[in-house]
Amino acid sequence: SFLFIVFFFNDTATTEIYTLSLHDALPISVIYELDDNLWVIPKDNPSYAYWLERITQVETYIQECDAVITSTLPLGKHLQRFNKQVYVIPNYIQTPIEPLEKTGSIVRIGWAGSDSHAPDFSNAILRALIDVRDYFRPKVELIFFGYIPPSLIGRARYFPWVRPESYMSMLHKLNLDIGIIPCEINTFNRCKSNLKYLEYSACKTLTVASPVYPYQQTIRDQIDGIILKDNTYKSWVNALVFYTKNRLARQQLSESAYQCVYTYFTMEKHIENIQTLLENIRSGEGII
């Protein structure tokens, strides 16, 4: 039998209806892949209105498919409401990257992502970033790739979004010393994956992250990254100031993170298990 995987990232209703029709006519398995909990998107998220109009359609597709694949356990448990065949395949890094040397005198604190993360940048976090930049100026540079909060325009260097196949190459070229992952503490972010940590670590960039599930489950605090106690101004300022000042500590943690990612989170080391799962998905029972 053949395997057809359905990705629902945008308005692809025509394609998906056609695919589900093929499901009845041909010996194929149709799999739905989803990485965001669309049922709990915060109202201030730019994509809220878009998915609110389509959520019933999404539920129908999920129910009609043979199985669902997602990248996290919390989201997998939620999706079992619509389809018992749920499989969790974590995110992995594909191609090892030779990190650039971080020998410059300027510490580059950066972030990469889309405007869907705008609500994660609270006033406290924005003030912390501005104050750290101003305190160390000109030895600290703020870098934003993909999206920049309005209050940081003119205070940070901005790089526009690139095509997905060029994303990691661009992130690598930015050569960040510290990569930040601010996240609101909510159910939506609890169901997110640890992908941003994997991306930073693959470039040997130290991660400083909010205390949310995907990063708490991956990062060993003060061993291969930093998990903050909370999202307060004080927590963000203290962490950024300390690791801006302490090059050796920053390098030790980023090296540990790099080794962690390429030891446990590479596609090459998991591809056979994924292939076996996909080959047996028609007859298997949902596993999460």
C-alpha cells in the first residue's frame, strides 16, 4: 500500500478533499500532520481569526484520516479526541552544521520566528532586552529574524524571513551568541515543540528560554541551556546580563547543547524507526 501524508499549514481544502477521495479509491493510508494546538490559540495571536473559521474543517479531516502525527505528547493527547491513531514523532535536526567561531567582541542576542509569536513578547521581556542592550552598548547587539516587535525597531538589527529551505542556513549565518525563547505560560505554548532550542543549539548558540513544557522537558538547566524561573523582568535581565558578561560559561553551555542535539536529535539516528512506524501505521494502534 501507499502512504499519503496530509499537511494542513494553510487553506488547502481542495487538495485535502481530493486526497480523502483518493483514500476511498486507492489502497493508501492518509495521515494528518499537525504541530499546533489550534483549539487554544490565544485571541491576541495574529492567526486566531484564521483558524477560528477553519477549526471545524480541521476536525473533520482529522476524523477521516487513518492516523495523525504530531511532535509533542500534550498535543497528541488532545488529538486523540478526534482520532485514536495518534503517533508522536519529535522534531529532529537533519544535516549537521559546522558552527561559526564566536570570537567577536560584540555579543549577539537574537531571536528567530514569525509574527505569530508577537504575544510572547511581554512588556517585561521587551524592557529587559532594551535595558540589557543599552547597558552594554555598543558591546551587545540585538538581532531579530523574521519578526521584530515594534518597540525594538531602531534598537535591533532586523533580517526578513526567508524560504523554509534557507532558514537554517540564514540562522547559522547570524551567528548568535545567545538565542532567546520567550513564551507566554499557556496551554497553546505547552503543546509547542522544542524546535527552536534544537535550531539554536545546532548553531552552537546558548538558549535562554521561558519555563514552558517543551523546553523544560529538553533543556537541562545550566548544563545545556537556561530555563528561567519565570517571565519577570528580573529573571530575563539577570540571565542575559550574566551570560553576556561570562563568555566561558556561555561557551560551555552552548557546546553542551550542540553535543546534546547531535547525539539525541538527529534525523539520521531515528529515520529507521520513523520508516517502520509509517510502514505499519495502517494496522497499528494509536500510540502516544
